[in-house]
Amino acid sequence: MIITEMETWWVSRGQELFDAKRTGSSKMDWDVIVVRLTADNGIQGVATCLAARSGQVTEGYLLDNIAPVVLGRSPHDRESIWHEFWTIDRHLTFFPVYLPGPIDVALWDMASREAGLPLYKFIGAYRESLPVYASGNFHATVQDYVDEAKHYRDRGIHAYKAHPPGPVDVDREVHRRLREELGAEQVLMTDPVAEYTLDQAIRVGRELEQLDYHWFEEPFRDFELYKYQELCRVLDIPVAATETTRGAHWGVAQTIAQRAADIVRADVSWKAGITGTLKIAHMAEGFGLNCELHTTTMNYMDVVNLHVSCAIRNCEYFEYFVPEENYQLPMRGSLPIDDQGTIHVPQGLGIGAELDWDLIESQCRSYTRQVWSDGVVLRHQ
């Protein structure tokens, strides 16, 4: 099986989902690029790539730096291809954190389809479902957080993670009100995506312990290892980190070695695909740590996260980024979550989720097809 064709569709979402505080002066329209690889036996693999800030940047890397690596290769050479991308990254490419992971996903999709198996079974199944937590966005008022958490609790989802908006005193009020309004039975986490000082984080963490929060995530930037190390030392509540750490398992290894996280984070978009995420999860398991998978902000790729979560043991929850309709494009249908707040892995071949190709065609800003023939790559735009 040799990959002979790579197609890309730049799909416009047509909306911005963050406020000006987080987008800055650069627009953030959350576009996606769909990638489809086709082999000489007709088997295909599909993934979606984040293009939130610039579809041109994502598309350019795919066409100029990624296609030449995969065309003419077998999808079974995933490990070799994966390491070649890191070699290219090291020598003045510096891929965005969300590339080239989706290409690795498409390769796994092809291989599992050829094997006639759902992706999680091809990896090696551990389970077929796991509980979800609703993970909201940033909101304007404390009551917005309470209302959102109650909404998803009433849908049968009994875990909720807040992204409080800052500053720190507002975040503390969000934490207190959620526990007061949701009661002791609701599982609560918080991810302020913050720039707290160490003293602020310790104070917030001690309050979270009193409020019985399940974990405390990302109070600093991921590279601030000293602050994370000290926070983990003084708090009992688990501290989650490494969401944006560069370098796949090599980067996360430095955090673990410094005892700078109690829970590590990974996902198939930001951590170099399924291959990178599995390396992180298995490494974390060896140290007795959970690897809680982070939303890719794209439902289709979150289904891939689900497959990986069902192929490892050390992951407790599925992150359900809400409201779901904001992140559904370009997948057809909803995530397979039942009324008890459990998500079930698809049983079809490969990833087992469908894309809405009519929508992709109608909202396509750019389409490119590259074909490999006798060692030559031909580009059609």
C-alpha cells in the first residue's frame, strides 16, 4: 500500500469563538483544513487540521513540507515518517504545535481500515467507553458558568471544567459559586489558562482543595517548570499541565522528571498525532500518572482522541468541549454521548466518523490535490 494522492480543503467556519482579550489584534476565525490521503489500493485516511489563526499557514506547511514526506510512502511506515517530521522540524521548519499530528492520524486511519478494524482495536483495545466532562469556554459573568454547568448536569453529565476568565479574584468566585450551586455530588475541575504568580496559584489551589475540586489545570504557561514543581510540592490537589508543551514525549518527559505535574495532557492534534499521544500516555503510565486527553477543538479529531482513550488505561475522562455545535464543523452528526454522560467509541472501520462533504465543498476557500507518480509529485490547485 503506497500513498499516491494527498488532497486538502481549507474550510471556512465563519465565526470567532474567543473574545478580544484572548484573540488580541489578530483574527481567530477557527477555520479547519481537511486532509485526505489515498493509496494505490484505494484505501483512504482522513484528518482535520486546526487553522484558527491562518489557513494559509497551515495549508502552506501541508503542501510544501508535509506532502513530500508522505507521498510515495506506505502508511505502515508511520514511525519512520513521524521521526522524519521531527528531523525536518529541527532543521528550520518549526511546525506549529498542531502540525504534523493530523497526518499521523490519517496514516493510522488508513492502516486500521486496511486491517478491517476500528481504530481503537487496531491500536489495542482497553475499553469501549468512558465518562465525559463538559468543558466550557470563557464567559462574561459568574452566573454564566453556573448556568452552563447546570445545563450539562441536567443532560446527565456530572462533571464540569470551568475556564474562568480572570483576574484571580473573579476566578476564585467562579470556583466557589460552582460548588455552592452544583453541590457535593458534581465533579468539578478548573483550567484558568492563567498567568498567576506562584503565590496566587498556591492560594487558589488551597481553596480548590477545600472545595473538593478534582484537578487544577494550567495556572501558568507550560514552560514555567519551577512554578509547577513548587505548586505540585505544596498542594494535595492534582495539578494538570503539559497541554501546550512542545516536543511530544520528549517535552513532557522534562516536566515529569522535574515533578512539575501530577496529571499530564496530550491530544492527537497538539502532540504529534496518535503516535505522539501514545508515547506520552505510555510514558506517564510508567510513572504512575494519568494522561488526560485535551480537546482538539474539532469534533472529528476528538473522536480520534476517544479511540486513543479507549486504547489506554491511564485516562479517566473524555473532554467534551461545549457548546458542541461550535466545534462540529466539518463532522457530520454529534459525538456519541448517551444520557448518562458516557461516550461510546465508534465501531466502524478506522476512525468511524463521517465528514459532511457537501458542507466542505460549499465552504471551501481553497482545494489542492497532489499526486505521486513514478517518484514525481504533481500539484493541482
